[in-house]
Amino acid sequence: MADEFDVEGLATSFAHMARHLLAQDSVGSTLDRIAAHATLRIDGCQEASIVVLDANRQLSTVASTGDLGRESDRIQAELGEGPHFEVAENYQEVYRIADMGGSGDRWPRYAPKARALGIGSMMGFLLFTAWDRLGTLNLYSSRPNAFTKRSEQVGWIFASHAAVAFAAARNDAQLHEAIATRQGIGEAMGIIMNRHKTSEEQAFEVLKKSSQEHHVKLRDIARQVTETGEIPE
């Protein structure tokens, strides 16, 4: 690998990218920047997208640098086949499609539509950590054989950095949401305690009962109480 790459330059480039990704202020912004960096740093990549697949096999595009990736993702979601599903469901770390025109046997419905879109070749990487599978980074080119072994090696390093940034952004968002939820519930409990002269435990039970009866999340019931001053009937 040292013979193929400018190791020092590659390390410096990815260090700058990692700091830039970790400086983003939201999950969405982090994912947008990952996709944009992929087009700049991975040879052959003209467009990039990031997709997530849920437990019900629902495919969603969470970032894309252009219409080609979005449309390819949409077709795969509609057909229920394609490289995104293969990577996510088989825990496949890397895929590389040299010529989309020759992939009809592999994905008989998706491949012809992808070729008609103008996709010549694709490559993708599973974004994962030791604890979770986060999504798939997908790279597109209008040219067959656009992605080389070098593209794959650089892309694998890139995807490793991207997965860490994705996980950090998501964890940060979840932490902020948990803090906001706790504060909101505490404020709603205070309103109930003051208005109905209840204990802290009783106030929480009132919120919990209302949440269960209305099939609404506890945090949403708390938000209603803080906004209106009333417990939902």
C-alpha cells in the first residue's frame, strides 16, 4: 500500500476531513459532508449517496450529492433489490460493480434501470462500528470500470472515518434529545405539582397514565402540558 499511495498526504487529508466532519452541528450536515467529501477524495466518484435500511426493509436516502444517486436509491427501494440491500443484509463491507451493463443476472430488474439512468459503474461501503450498522455509502460513475483497486482501498479508509463521524453525530443528537426530554418532563411535572398539589411521584404517574391512554410518547405529553398548562383529557 505504501508503494501505491502518498501515505503522508493521504493521512493528512483524512485527518483534516475527520476534524471537519466532527465539527458539524447535526447528523444531516455530517452526512451531507461525508457524501461531498467522497466525490472529492475517491478516484472515479462523480456522485455519492448514503442510505439506511430499517428492520422492515424500507430503504431511505439520508444524503446525496445529486439526482443520479437519489434516483438509483429510489429504484432500489421500489424494487426491493440492488447492491444497497445486498450490502446491508449480508453485512458485506465493500462492493464494486465494474460494468453495470453486465449485472443483469445479479439484479435482473434493477440493473437495466440503473444503466438507463446513466450509471456505468458503482462502488459502495458498509458504514459500521463495533456496535452498529449505520448505513451504506454508495459511489456512482457514468463510466464503466471507473473504480479501481486503489479507489476501493482509499474508499475503505474513507468509509471507516465516515462511520465514526456518523456514529458520533448520531450519539450527540440522541444525548441532546434525551436531555431535552428529561427537562421537558421535569417542567411538566412541576406544573402538575403546583396546580394539583401532588408529589413528584404522583405528577410523574399522571403523565405516564396520560401517555398510555392516548398512545402518545411521554415527551410529547409533557410538551403539551408545558405549552397549554393542561393535562390532555
